[in-house]
Amino acid sequence: MIRPVSALILMLALAACAPTVQQPLTPPPGFAGSVIEPDAFVVQDGARLPMLHWLPEGEPWAVVVALHGMNDHKASFHLAGPQWAEQGVATYAYDQRGFGRAPDAGSGPGRT
């Protein structure tokens, strides 16, 4: 009796680790493709990923696309971005899907 129960528990634990595939969002009618707007990256499926940026005066010598970690958001770079801009580095930080103000995985674009 213990072996079948143990096997069932093991199978359930392994099933909990199974990867899931995020389905793409459906772009709105007339969507022309990915663009960078002043306050968002609009990606290939029409989702708007809110963005902050810090730009140097004049032409940057480097560009940083700042990606936040788990349970974080774009404003994590609010201290580093301005300092890097003073050094001539452009920084773009956006909310990844499901974090900050970005759409959740599987939801429609434009979540506020």
C-alpha cells in the first residue's frame, strides 16, 4: 500500500514541475509590428510593456537594456539610470510580462 501511494505522490510532485507554454497575445486589428514608444515597448503580439528610460545629453557611448529580477519592476533602476546617464550611457528599463504594470501572462494588452 505504501509503494502505490509513494508512487502517486512522486508523480504528482513531478507533474507540478512540468513547464507551461505562454500563449501569445492576439495583436489588435491594424497592428503594424513592434515599436518603441516614449513610455513602452510594444512587442510583436501587441502587448505594451511599460518602460522608463534615462538618456544622457548628446549621443550615448553605450546602451543598457535593464531587466529586473523576479518580483521586481522597471523602477528598480531609478538610482542607477540617472548615474549612468551622467556617464553617457542610455538606460531603458521595462516591466516584463506579469510584473509591474505589464500584462500578465495570457492576458490581453493594455492592462493598467
